[in-house]
Amino acid sequence: MEVSEKRRNETAGKKRYGYHRAVKVWLIVGLIMVIGQVVIGGITRLTESGLSITEWKPLSGAMPPLNAADWQDEYEKYAASPQFEKIFADISMSDFKFIYFWEWFHRQWARIMGVVFIVGFLVFWRKGWIDGPLMRRLGVVVLLAALAASFGWIMVASGLNDRPWVDAYKLTIHLSLGISLFSYLLWITLKVVCPISPGYPQTGVEKWLWPLNIVLALQLILGGIMSGARTAIVYPEWPLMKGDFVPAVIKDAGMWTVENMVQYEQSFFQPALIQFLHRMTAYILIVIVLAYLNQAFKKLRTPMLVKTNVLLIILLITQAALGIATLVSSVGQVPVGLGVAHQFGAIALAGIVIFLNYQFRPGRLLTGVEKTVEKGI
């Protein structure tokens, strides 16, 4: 009787103060896989691989071509696409296999993520390790993942009609959904791994979080459009843009038309505008972070917050340097290595800002009993 009572108490303690360790590991693995998916997507974009698979087969598409006949069939399907006809008409089978691999791997990684999520969810739900609040949050994760996958195909389909490339705006929606999925899953993971944290007094430092969040979100969106429209190739220089701080094409009122924004490949207007805004937003973001850090280091010097702030400024400087290096190296084409590093830096920066927001959420200190229970979970 005493043993049964002890087990019941341990189970109740775990449900009250935290989740099973296996659930925590599962969420962390999922988070890492989402990061991997965003990075693989960046490689797919930069290698022009996104249109190499012209059909959407969520299940049967898991098997790649296995013989010469299968490869020839896929090659002929690609040969009927606008990208092949207008850009890659001389592509060899070897080069086709390269771009095909990255698009297939991007889709395959998504399938593996789905399997990891479904298997983990069913096992933990069966064991009773997923409670109502986490269940609802995981429902939002599924919705975001489904939206990201759906827009992934919409994005690819946009390049299978008349224009031989993925639409920059649809790519940005796809990327934004992916980053939203990462951000929300990170928040959930933090709530599961460290659900109880100390709260901070209202010192005025927290007022910088909203402008930081908004400007960073805008910067990520502009970065997606810039990547999709390959604007770096048009102005591969810094700090000026063809000798001007504000490009001359932006100053021309006649260029401010909807057509120039939609048909962005026909003039320099949209590439100039998006890149200029991306640069300006980066400068504003740096100012906001410096203003926040100035207040934070003066008023709140808790060990965890100090470490977070140091990592924030390191990531911001690194990301700015990677952006400049990618830009000035984009002569003719965007370098894949630098471009992917810059995209990964964006995810890392978003992650540290999410963690910063999480630390400023209302919290309380762990009691001695709660610390003991937490260590046993």
C-alpha cells in the first residue's frame, strides 16, 4: 500500500510540476528538425532546386528515382517546365540529379518530421503524458505545419506556369510560416522544459521587447522577399547602392507602380526598394537592441539574462556581418554557403529573441519542494 501511494504521489507531482523527460526530448528533437527544414529550404532556394520536382505526391513521392528509366521520366517532366525551357535547357542529367536531390530531401525531411511528431504524440498521449494545455498547443503546431506545407506547394506551383522561378512573395509566406512554426514550437518547448522561472520587476526594460519583436519580424519578411527576388545580385555592394545611399530608381515617382512590385524582374525598382528597406530595418534593429542592452545591463543583471543579452549582441553582430558578406559576394549569383549561413543566423537571432521574451513573462521562484520534484522528472 505504501509503495502504491508513493507512486501515485510521484505521478501527481510530475503532472503538477512538469512533463516527463521523454516529452521534453521529443519537443527538442522536433525543434531541431524544424531548424533543419528551414536551412535545407534555404539550400533548395539558393541552388534553384525548388522546381525540379513538378508533382506533389506526399506519400508516393517519398521514393526517389531508383533506375535510369525513372530518372529519365523525371527529367522529361522537368523539361516541360518553364524553368527548363527559359533558363536550364542545357542542364545535364548529372546536374538535374543534384537539384532534384535537394528538393526531394527538403520534402523528405518534412515527411520525417511528420512521422516523428505522430509517433511521439500517439505514444505520449497513450501514456497520459500530454495534458489538455499541451494538447491544444500541439494542435496549433499541426495547423502551422500544415499551412507551411500547403504554401510550399503553392510556392512551387507558382514557378510551373509562365514565370520560370518561384514567386518571391509566396516564398516569403512559406518562409514566414516556417519561422512562425519554429517560434511557437520553441515557446512550447520552453514552457515544457522550464515551466517555472523567476519574474522580473517592472523597470522599463521590458518596454523595448515589442519594438524589438516587430522590427525583427519585419526584417525577416523583407529578407524573405529579398532572397526570393534575388535582389542582392542587382546591388551587390555596401554601404551604398550604385553610388547612392538611396537608389535613384526609388526617388523616381513614376516607378512606384503595382506592376513594378509584382513583375519585379522587369525593372530595378522592387529589388532596389526591398534591399534598401532591408538595410534600413537592420540599422533600426541594431539601434533598438543597443538601447535595450543599455537599459538591461544597468537595471537587470541576473545571470541568465546577462548571458542571454551577451548572446543577443553576438548573434546580431554576426548576422549583420554575414548579411554584408553575402551581399558583396553576390556577383552573378548568391553564394550558397554564405546565403545559408545568413538564413541560419536569422533563425538563431529569432530564437534568442523568443527566449528573451520568455524570460520576461510573469513568473515566480521555485520553492525547495518544487526544485526537488523538477530534478526527478
